[in-house]
Amino acid sequence: MVKKFISSTGGKIELYFLPPYAPGLNPDEFVWNHLKRQGLCKKPLAGNESLEERVANDLAKIEKPPRLVQSLFESKSVAYISA
């Protein structure tokens, strides 16, 4: 089903198969690294705060400055995304 959809895009979308463990090729890893450096680990959870709530709030903060989101995709290792 995926291959059929990709074919229907006339070359506008390409599939890239990544090795099983390739954090440097995965922009999601850049997001988590940012969270670890700037959010989750910087202060203990409040008494009534859940880890899920903290993660959701920290992810929401990443969305606000567009430049931050762009920077997560500027590494040469993930250039394949915008090629």
C-alpha cells in the first residue's frame, strides 16, 4: 500500500531506508536530545505533575519558535529529508 502511494506521487516523495540504529540520521533524535538538554532533565517533576504531562508540555514549547524546529532539520546528516 505504501509503495503504491509513493508511486502515485510522481517522484515528489522518496523512501529512504535507514539502518536499525541510526540516531544521527533521525531528526526525532534531535528533538529528544533538545528535550533532555533544555526540558525534562532540568528540573524535577512537581508533586502533582506526571512525566507524560511534562513531555507533552516540553514538546509543545518546541513548536512555538519556528526557527528551533527548522534547526532540527539543518544537520548535514538529515539533508536527505529536504533533498
